[in-house]
Amino acid sequence: MIESSNSDPGGLFTDELGRCELTDLPKMLRIIVETVGAYGCILWQVERRISLPESQPNLKLFVLSQWFPDGQLAELHDLPLDRSVTGLVTLEATMY
């Protein structure tokens, strides 16, 4: 069972991600939303066919899971890896 910990949200993910199943992801995203006071949350996944080389154009991020109030769904289904803020941050983070 996933429980919220407002005092240590990072610890939540460290402890739970290793045991997490795909069906648990919306629950975890809800906890993130509640912890940081966001409206909703989307977990993006890089296309599985690649390992994130910068030289490949037209790669996309796809929605792995999401949580919004009342079961709403985001209209976005994919983002260009090299032409979106989320994609650029993903590329930059993998370089370190």
C-alpha cells in the first residue's frame, strides 16, 4: 500500500518505486499532486527503441501514467524530445 508522507516525499519514491507495479503509478502520481500542491501529474516515458542519444531527431516522450482530479485525461499523448521543455530537461538530465 502506498502512503503519503508530506515531510519526506523523496523517501516515498525511494521506498516504493522498487515495489511499484504499473497499476500503482496513478496512486503515486496522486501523492505527488497532493504533496506539491499541483493540479495534476504526468509521468512521461522516452520511446523504448532508443537510449537517448542527442543526435536522433524526432524522438518522442509518451504518457506512461497520469493523474488528474475526477479522472480527467491530458490531451497530450506525445511530446517531441528535442522541441519541448519537458524533453529538453530529460535530455539534459541524462547527460549528468
